[in-house]
Amino acid sequence: MLRTHQPEWLDSLPPHHPDALHNRRDLRLTNRVMGNHRWFLRTLPPLSRHNQPVLELGAGTGELAATLAASGLNLDGLDLWPQPDNWPASQTWHTGDLRTFADYGRYSGVIGNLIFHQFTDGELAALGEKLRQTACLIVACEPARRRLSQILYRILGPLFGANRVSLHDAHVSIAAGFCGVELPHALGLKAETWEWHCATTPFGAYRMVARRHA
């Protein structure tokens, strides 16, 4: 199954559109089933040393970043959407496009949950060029590209109340997901400079932890 990239319907909706609000509910359930937030909570704290500043790309509703910040991490958020109402006052929220964001130099760590798959290979290469200049740590959780996952979501999604946006976006997100070592290669991470570990889970998650060599 080749990686394909198509626009997601959520990206065309304003933040408070009813379909966008419903989609957020569906994403919360998806993250819970995939165990994404729990994985970040287990994985990130041991890797983030000396209170190093970390940036979440595509922070969305801010739920993951706020949870990680509550655990003691120095974590800010970046998204096209405006700052969430419940965003911690001690943390910075950047409203903007991660492709043109100019302050990556402030962060030695970058994380992304279900965000990297939204970009083409060319956009990932350009983003990787930015991140490689300053980041020492990149942690990502993405859809694993599996036909079976598409079929299961199409069947099970309606049973759990998934709306039309979620059903469409889940299908194209999985098609744009990753296998093997595709993500570190797409970001241009070279083995002589970086070490990485990529794995997939039975619940459809593709996870990457990449660290710059000391």
C-alpha cells in the first residue's frame, strides 16, 4: 500500500463548526483506543532532560500538551487554531503554520501526535531541514499505513458515533501514514547524526523516537 496524501476535511472547517467539534470528540476516542497520550506520558519524561523546552506540533485542543506540562515537562504548543481556553498560563501557545514557524531554535525537543502524516514528502523534507538545525529529540505518533485499519474504522467508526468528517479523515490519514523507517527518512535524519527507533502497534499506531547523537 503506497503512501498517498489527500486534504483532510477538518482542515477546511473553522474551530467551532459543529462537525469540527464532533471530530474532536472522535479524535479523543481514537487517541484513547490507540493509547497515544499514555505512550507520550511514558516515553517523553525520561528523554527530556534538564527541563529542556519541548514544542508540540499541531497541538490542536492542547489536551496532550497540557497533560504533559502537568507532569512537569516544559512544553509549549503550536497550531493553526487559536489558543485553547484551558491552556496553562505558564506555557506558550504559538498560533501559526508549522511549515513557516520561525522559532524552532527555541526548542531542543519536538513532538507530534497525528500531525506528520498530514504533509507531503516534500513538505516533510523541508520541515526536517528546519528541525535538524536545532532539535536533539523528535518524538512522533502517527497512523500506521494498513488497509486493515481503514476497513476496521469504516466498520466500527459509525458504531461509536464517528461523523462524516472523522470517517473521511481517518481513511485518508491512514493512507498517508507510515511504515518501517519512512518517517525518519522523510525528515532527512541521517544515521551518522541521529539514532531512531520506529515501531507499530496492534491498534494502528506508528511511533518514532529519534535522538541526535551526543
